[in-house]
Amino acid sequence: MAGTDAPRSWQVAGVVSFYMSAALVMVFVNKAVLNSSPDLPLFFLLIQLTLAVVLLHGAAFVSKGVEIPKLELKTAKKLAPVTIVNVVGLVFNILCLRGVDASFFQIARGMVLPLTIIVSSIHGRSLPSLRVIFAAAIVTAGFFIGVAPNSATTDRWHEAPSRLSIAYGVLSSLFIAIHAVLIKMSLPHAQNSTIQLAYWQNLGSALLLGPFILLQGELSKLSQLISTPEWNAEVFVWGSIVTGVFGFLLCVAGLLSIKVTSPITHMFSSAARSAVQTLLGVWIFGDLLTANRAISILVIAIGTMYYTWVKSVETTPAPPRSALAPPKDDIEANGGIQLERLEDEVHDWQAEKNKQTA
């Protein structure tokens, strides 16, 4: 038995390390590109979404397990709501990251869990358990500790994040919560395939972004930057490629973690990633780390881990191992591909379906 357990331990360690590394690369490369080209957030996002579609086609060519859906207008209309909510959430997310420190980003988007619980309860017309409410209260308290005025000082390093950037973070969290509900209704239209739904969302989001890029004048801003000697085009080009590729790798890591890890394991790795992300933000970008920010990150992590434990205890019977997936609060580590979040929604959708059947 020991011989069979050892490889599995190495598998878990490898997948968790891979996921954490890819997620950290996504956040910091995104931030580096947005720092160098703050006027091109939508065009930057469009490149990531386009690369996601191209890489999915490449994966389908290599593996028969990846199936590209047939493009039909009827299906596109049915998936329009979830696609619109997806792209709006991504836009608010990248605008939030542009306006805050990398270490503060997770605080600005700290309301993902409470808002998801609220939206799911309203949609399901049911009240969550007291323990779930308590977990949401802990996370909410952590959020307000982090955004309190004295959580960042206006010293020679940085100024406090603007209210607009924090509002972008809250709106991003809200659209993630709405997206979670819409996915449950949208999966049947994509043959209950998370890969097909991810393809539809990435392709649809890219098409929807096009007109807004023109309206925002980002193409003219790009031409101006190209003619500016001070602009470092290499950061933008290579950053776009790296985030597009690593976004796809995150999708692979999400699918791998379904097979070899549990949600609780993933939550602990997410907490560890938050700590590493904060330290790297201070080291790489010179982010300001105050006591309030450190306490906020810790409280949010504790509340999220407590919620994961509560859900694992309350869920009976336990779902099959293959249905388990990482939590759905990792959009910041993701330029468009969100299979890990989609897989989590499959689990919720299947659980509700089983309850109705029973």
C-alpha cells in the first residue's frame, strides 16, 4: 500500500505546485503589462481570449478528449447571457488589477465568496446554513479591514487604492457570483461539456470586446505608443503571449487537480498562494504591506477555508472524486479560460440534479 500511496502524494504536490506557479505568473505578468500599457486593458484582454481559443483548437487537434463545439446561432443565443456576464466580469477584473497593487488585488476582490452565497441563495430561494453565513461574515470582515482608509498610507511609496478600483473589484466579484448561477443553466446548451462552454465563452467574449476596443480608441492609443520610443513593446507582446499560454495551462492544472486533489487541499494551496503573492508583490513591485492588509488577507483566507470545510461536512453523500474541483474564485489568475471554475459549477449542478431526482 505504501508503494501506491507515495506516487499519489507526489502527484498532489506536483499539481498544487504547478497550479500555484501558473496562477502567480498570471497575476504578476498581467500587472507588469498593465503597468507598462495602462491604456490598453481591453486590447490586452482580447489577445488573451484569442490565444485561449487558438490553444483550445490546438488541444483538440492533439487530443480527442477536447471537443470543439459546432458554431450554431441557436446555441449562441442561448449562451449569450453567460457569455455577456463572463466578459463584463473579466473587464472589471482587469480594470481592478490595473488600479491596485498586486498584493492588494486579492483584497479588492475579497467579496467573491459572500456575493456568491447571496446570489445563489436568491436564485435558489433558500437560506444558507448558519455556519455558511458565519463564513461569509468572516470574509466580509476581512474585506472591510483591508479597504479601510488606514490600510494604506500615502507615503513615498504608494497612495491608497482609489475607490473606483475597489468598486471594480466588488463588481468583478458580483459578476463572478452571477456567472456561477448562469453556468448551471447554460451547461445543458453546451452538451454538459465544460470544455465546450469554455470555448463558447472565450470566443463570444472576444467578439463582444471588439466594438468596445474601437469605441475606447485603444487601437489609436496603440499606434501612438508604437511611435513612442519610451514604450517597451516587448513587455506588452511577451506579456500577452505568456498570460495567454499560462491561462491555458491553468485550465490544464484545474482539470488535473480534479483528479488528484480535493477542494480543501486546493483552498489551503490558495491560502499559501495569497501569502506568496503578497510577499512577491512587495519584492517585485515595491507594494506597501501594512498591518491592515496582512490581517485582511489572513482573515479572508481563514473565512474561505472555513467555508470549504463547512461545505465538505454539509455535503452528503460525498460526491465522486472526479466531480471535485477547485473553488471558483481564481479569475484573477486567468485571462479568459475558466475551466476550473466551470468544473466546480458542474459539481453544483449535478448535486442539485441528483437531489431533484431523489
